[in-house]
Amino acid sequence: MPIKPAHSHLYHSVTLEVAKAKLSHAGRKSLDAPLNLVAYIDMMTMLVIFLLMSFSATGEILFVQKNIVLPNAQNWAELERAPVIGVSKDVVTLDGSQVATADDLMKDSNTGDFKITELHDKLVTLKNNYKLLHPGEDFNGIAIIQSDKGVEFKVLKKIMYSAAVAGYQNVNFAVIPKTKSAGGPAE
């Protein structure tokens, strides 16, 4: 018996070439990769749950900055969407961007100048943008001040003056709503 080189003996008895190629995986490879739907469905479920949990039906318009502690108030009303002036002990911001520092405001109080120039200019720009985007509507002049409990009134007075000069006469203060206890004295 002659010596033959080693080769595959599997499917040797199948005579059809097409069937032999399919069974031995010698045929063309599939271009479609199977998609693992379990992992995809899990990911989409977690995404939907996250979006539902982070969604607010009331429309949160105000995010309290880390370095600001808001005062409590018993009488309050819902805020409308408006520019937010954040006032901490160190810095004054308008919609998150810094417009003045507390040191600058205390220095200017000696001169008698109450207008904060950068805050005034940015508020006027926001007012003009509103008028361009809403040509048929009257400007309501609402601004929200988000102030820390420990900020001096001199600083708040300058901010309110700057807002009033820029055309924002309706100034609202952001507070933490405090409900009255039922039947007991108000705290």
C-alpha cells in the first residue's frame, strides 16, 4: 500500500461538491454578522430609564450653583424663563459666565458708581436679542437673581440698579419654597 500525504477524511463519502463545500465550511463566508439583540435591548432600556428619570415635566429653569445657598421663603411664585444673575460671596455671574468679582464691587461702592458695566452691557445685549427674535411681543423685563444668603445688600443693590438701567425692572429672587405647616404656627 502506497504512502499518501495526510488529508481530511471528513465528509469523504458525500459526493456532491456543493454539499461537501457547505458541510466543510469551505464555501464563501457570510457577510452578515448576527446582532446580539439582548445587549442592544438592555442598552436601550437603560437609556430610556435614564431619560425618563432626568426629565422634568415642570420645566426646571433654574439650576442652583454649588457655592450659593438660597434663602427660604413662605410666600413664593413660580419663575418664568429669564436671564439668571448668580451672586455668591466671591463672584457675580450672568447665565454662568462671570461678570464681576465681589472685590471689584466693594471697591466701586466707595466711588458712588452703582452700575456694573459688564453686567449692564450683557443684559442690554440679551434684551436686544429678545427684541430681534420676538418682534411682535413687548419685552417683559424679567431677570432672576440667585443670591447667597450671606451676600451684603450693597452688592444686591448694585446688581438691581444695573439690571434696572439695562431695562429689567421685574427682578425676581430665587428662593427655596417653604410650605406652611398645617394647623401649626408658621415658622
